[in-house]
Amino acid sequence: MNLQLRHRCLQFKTEGTIVYDPDRGSMKKNIEHWAVITIEPDIAAYYRQQFYQRYGIELDKPNWDVHCSVLKGYTNTDTSKPWGWLDKQPVELHYTHELFWNDSHVWINCYSAEFFKIREYYNVLGADQGHLTIGKFKHYQKDRLKPFKNYNPD
């Protein structure tokens, strides 16, 4: 049971790598104080295919490689501590088979102990949970499905 997410659906595991301030090209204006866990892109491709088979909606790939965002350039990041202390470290990442979505993105939940360890170290606390964005809706598809809101943890 994942006590952070309060449900029991994190059945699969993979290995990821922690990357600090990854190159994001021109995608984001805020590029400092980011930390992500990168994973094998085939996992997202598999779930995009599953989404298509279930809902008949072909998703675009995310703008950036598949990853779990740990720190997102938050202004409250404690920058007095050494930056990048776990850079390039391999980590175990557990993920779910359940698909979630809002009006623009589709994701699966994930969990890594290092996710919370890094956030605590840099004093970034809050309700964020780990997830892997597997795809995004094409602009003309955004209204085909209502945002997923009926998840009931058991």
C-alpha cells in the first residue's frame, strides 16, 4: 500500500535515474531547480496504446521525455543546500496500471522513496504526488472525455 497516495495500485516497478536541471530546450521559462526521475520511454508508449484501445483516442507524446517531476523550479526550494546531491543515481520506481486524465494530459501514478527524500531535503513539502505523464490530448480531442474524477480508493 502506498501511504502517500492512499491506494494499492502501484503494482509494477522499473528503474529510473535522477537528473537535476535537465535540458528542456525552450519548453519552459523556469529551468532552474528542477529534479526529475527519467524512465524507459517504452512504458509510456505502452500506456498510450492501452488508452487508444480503450477509448479510441490517439494521444500525442508528452513534449519532453517520460519522467517523474520531483522538483519543478519551485520558489520555495531551499537553495542553501548542495544542489544535485543524488544526480545520476539509479532509483526504483513503482507505477500503476490505472490511467488518469484531466482536460489536457493522461498520466499514471508512480512512487519512489527518493521522490519524497529529495523534496524533504530541499524543504519542498506539499501535496504533490509522483506521476508519469504518458500523453496529451490533441487540441480537437480535449472535450471527448470528461476529466477523470470518480476514482474511489479501496
